[in-house]
Amino acid sequence: MESDTFLILLGGLLVLAFLAEETFVRLRLPPVLVLIGCGLVLGPGLQLLPAERFSEVAPHFGALAFLLILFEGGLELELQQVLGRWRAGLLLAVVSFTLALVTVALVAVCFGLSVARALVLGIVLAPISGAIVIPLAGKLGLHEEVRTLMVLEAALADVLGVLGVVLAGQLVTGGGFAGLLALGSLLAALFSVLLAVVLGLIWPRVLCRLGDRRFLDVLTFGLALVLYGVVELPGASGALAVLVFGLTLANERRLLHLLRLVDEPTAGVVRQAVQRLHGFIGELTFLVRAFFFVFLGVVVRFARLPIAQYAQAVLILGGFLLARRLALKLLGSGVLRTIDADARRTLLLVQPRGLVSAVLAIEAAHLGLDADGTFLGLASLLILATNILLMVGVRNRRQQASSDTGS
């Protein structure tokens, strides 16, 4: 791709991303729908954005998105603040993810996919999009415990999806059971976790010495990139290392107490660094998200998708609603017993698929898990459908909040 074309593409993506956010503020239309619609108009419609241009840079954006999702997922899990809802968030994330995965796999098997490919497709489509839910959680007028629950579930679902596809890729590239051993052996996992924890505990001391210099957030994210590459070299899990590094930074003081180490006065520095990292990662995610959703509109020819894929998407969407209702019912008498009926209706409808599913569909194809490229088409249809469902849920919630205020 020539430099002038790349700059036009990059600048155009940023403008479209901003306009999509403004559309949500003014019209309550999810940015995902706006960006995919722009891709459809500028790609297949006006032929201004050739698909091959986007396809050239998609793998690089995909790798960056992988790291962003995992690192931000670790930073979001501030255990001291969310410990009261941790069990509920973990259970809701795992139960919902598992039920959604099984739903997708069953539908896919009925349409002729092998069990292995159906399970991979389930991993791709199961995670709720943290990039959509986390910013939205504070804007729905929900109680704090429900907001915390939504944020926890979305952050954990992202991580489950990414780690699931990484594991599936290791199984394929490593040759069945040998691949599982390569990823899941105690030595490899221990190396990843220990290196990440040690680095996460040392790095705040380095930040203290650097003082109030600019771009420390960029430096920290660069360190996460290096950590991923270094851990991958001997065959360990870079994904796990980046996740644990973010988790350690967000919970440094608590970990020092657990390990009975000296609690040096670095908590303030770490807190500022994590806050700045959230801002920096949010800006990077803003760009990456815009690229992937416009990419879907440009590359995926919705009019040419087989009728069978539309039928699968409809069945999977219905399955998502049933699976979500079942998850809420299973946990309703336990960890979710304090959640009222209105909040449960919101949780039922607010389960959008987004950036994670798009990235995982492309990564699955890159790893050889989706030879004919059907995952991306299905992911695109489910992203559209679940975000339309999200729009309905948001409007219903706002109407409910307005009626409660009026009464």
C-alpha cells in the first residue's frame, strides 16, 4: 500500500469513528452499525475503498487488537474494588460464555460443520464485546452493582474468547495433544505467569524513578508488546503473560500484601499510570475498532452470503437469547438474587458481539481453523444482529428510566 493511500485511509477511519460516536450520542444508534454501514457504502456501493487494501493491513491490526483486548482486560480487573461482585461476574461470564459456545456449536454441526470447527466458531462468537459494553454500562442508569457486573462479565468474556482461540491454534499448529501439552504444560504456564508478575511488580519502581515524564503510558504499553514477543519465543503463552502483566499492575498493592513483601509507596504512581494507560489504550482501541467494522462492511459481501448463513445467524441469535435467559435463571437464586427484573431484562438484551468476534474470526482463518472463510461472514451477521438488539435494549432501558423519573 502506498503511503498517501495509507494516510488517507487512516485519517478517514478516524473521522468516521468520531462521527459514529456522535451518532450514538445524538440518535442512540450503535457506532458498530454506522461504521459497517459506511464500509458498505464506500466499498461495495461506491467502490471507493477496495477490499484488497484493507486485507493487506488486517493481520497487523488484528495482532494489535489481540494485545489491546488482553492488556486492557487485565487492567480492568481491579480486584480490591470489585471483590464483592467478583464471584457473580466470573460465574455470569463463564456460564454465559459456555452456553453461547454450545449453542453456536450445535447450530453449526446441524449445518454440516465438523465438531472441531463448530467449537472454534463457538469460541469466536461467544464473547460479549467489552469495547461496546464497558463504555455503555455507566450510561444506562443502572445500579452500581449491575454496572460492575456488566463490566466484569464483558472484560472476562473478551479474555476467554482470545485465550480460547489461542489454545485452538496451538492444538492445530502443535499437532493435537502435543500442542495442548506445549501450551498447557506447567512449565510454560508457570514461566508466563511468573515473568509477568515479576515484571508487573518491578515496573512501578521504574515508573517512580522516571518521575513525571511524558509518554510513560506509551512506554508501559511498549513493554507489554515486548513481553508478548519474548514469552512467545520459547513457546510459552504471550497472551497469558500480557493478561497477567495488566492484572498485576492494576492490583500491585494487594499482591504485595499477599506475597508478604514490603509495600513501597508506589500505589499513587501505579494508579496514575493505569489511568493514563486506560486513556491511551482507549484511543488505540478507537482506531482499531473503526478499522475492523469498516473492514467488515468493505470486505464482507452481505448480498452474496449464502441463505444458509443467514439461517444459521437467525438460529444462533435466538439461541443467544435462550442461553442468556437460562444463565440468568441458573444464577438467579444464587449470586444474582439481588438483581431486579428490570436489570435482568437489560442484561438479556445487552449482549452485543463486536471487535473481539471480528478479530477472532480473522485470526481463526490465519491459523488455518477456517479454511473457507465462513466464520467472518457469520461473525459479521451476528455483530449486526446483536447490535440491533442492543439498540432495542438501550431504548427500552431509557424509556423505563424516564417513566421511573416521571413517577
